[in-house]
Amino acid sequence: MKLRSILVALALVAGSMLAAANAEDMAQLRQALSRVLPNFPASARIVKTPYAGLYEVDVGGHLFYTDAKGAFLFAGEILDTRTGTNVTKARVAELERVDWKTFPMKDAFTVVYGAGKRQLVVFEDPYCPYCHQLEQTLKKMGNMSVHVFLLPVISPNSPAKARDIWCAADRSRAWQAWMDDQKSPPAAPSKCDSSAIKANLALGQQLGVQSTPTMFMPNGDRISGAVDAAEIEKHFGVK
């Protein structure tokens, strides 16, 4: 028992020393990157990869790679030639996944197409042409509950239009009338609380939403742009 206790203690000490050494190596790597990249953010995540001795550096969803000393930087995609997998794309998709339960649905309104059994979240701008295109696609797909988070970033007119839609008596109907027929809702009353739109702008920035439309699926997948129905179906698990 005594010998076993000694071995366990030695293992713990060795583990602590290794962790300390790894932390020190990571700190030195971060310092090296900061020297060559003046705007290198302190929040950047650095992870040692299992391939080629490279380190993955995540700067707000944008990945690049470096060696252990930060002497060489590589910006590009890594392919696993054994499996044909695009390792970088798979990793970016993993990093962009969002827990569906964290979406503040109180700051969205829901448009139901058909039975509405399938769900997705979408960040959209009233003046975004690709959003108009996507809405037609979703309508044709049917059986969909679309939770719309207004993100007015496209046009100087976007904030006012988003506020008018949010403050309409029936937000879903007002949204559809605008997206389908360019029929404007009544002007929002001055007393209307549109703080949800400001919250959506902050949420979009937090999630790294860089364009509209951007969709999020219940499984955490992210889809950017007005993709076709077949691409959306893939994320619902339909081949």
C-alpha cells in the first residue's frame, strides 16, 4: 500500500509538472504570435492539433496554423488525405455550433409554414435581397417554424423598417407582407419597446454572424446565405 501511495504521488507530481510545462509553452507561443501579429487578441484560442505538430489558432472563428515556436504561420485548409476529410472546414463547423436552448426566443417572432414541426432560427434584415430569396425557399419547403431575429444592418433604412415590423400588431404577418409584397407595416408608435432589436445586434456580434441571412438549426449547425432547399434539408438529416 505504501509503494502504491508513493507511485500515485509521483504520478500526480509528474502530471502537474507536465501541465505547468505545457502552460508555459503555450504562453511563450502566444507571446511569439503577439510579436508578429500586433492586433493578436488575448481571447484567441490556441490548441495543439494531432497532426504534423501544428497548433490551431482560432481568432474569432477564423483559423490559422503555426508551429510550436510561432516561427511559421499557415493560413489555409488542411485535408486528411487518408479519409478525404477537410479538417479545417469540419473544425470551423464545430466551433460555430450553437446550443439551440441559448437562443432568447423572446427577442424573435415566429413564422409558421404548413404544420410547422421543423424549426430553425434565422437572422434577417428587411432590406436584404438574399433574405427575401430565402423566405420564398422556406415557404415552399413547408412544415417549418421559422424564428426570425431581426438584424438591421444592410441599409440606412433597415433599423426603422425592423422597428415597424417588430412593433406591428402581428409581427409574423407584417414580416410576410413586407418580404412577399413589399407592403410596409404602419409606422411604429413612439412608445413601442424595440429593445429586442438592439439585443439582436449584440447577439449577432457575439455569435459571429457576419451576413444575413444566417440560419441556425436545432442540432447546432450554422448555415450562411440563401442556400437552396436541398442544402437546408441536409441539416435536417434528409439526404
